Amino acid sequence: MHCAPPGFVSLDSMSTDTRIHVHALVDQLEPVQLTALETLLQSMLDPGVS
């Protein structure tokens, strides 16, 4: 049986409106901000990798 990590939100449980809103915000980022966000997201998804 697969157990999701604490705080994990299934894509099925996240509203479509929320996903669209987040994508719209990401689309407004400057390249340096997008790079920082990528690094942040990677560290959130795999905190053991630096």
C-alpha cells in the first residue's frame, strides 16, 4: 500500500481553479524568480537533495 507524504495534496483533490490560479501566477514571474521557484519546489518535493 502506498502512503502519501505528510502534507501531500492529490491532484484530484486540488480544485481546477486553484491550479489555474497558480499557473497564472507562475506565468507572471521574471526568469530569475522562476529559477528560484523551481529550486524551492524541488527542495519541497525532495528535501534530502540540496
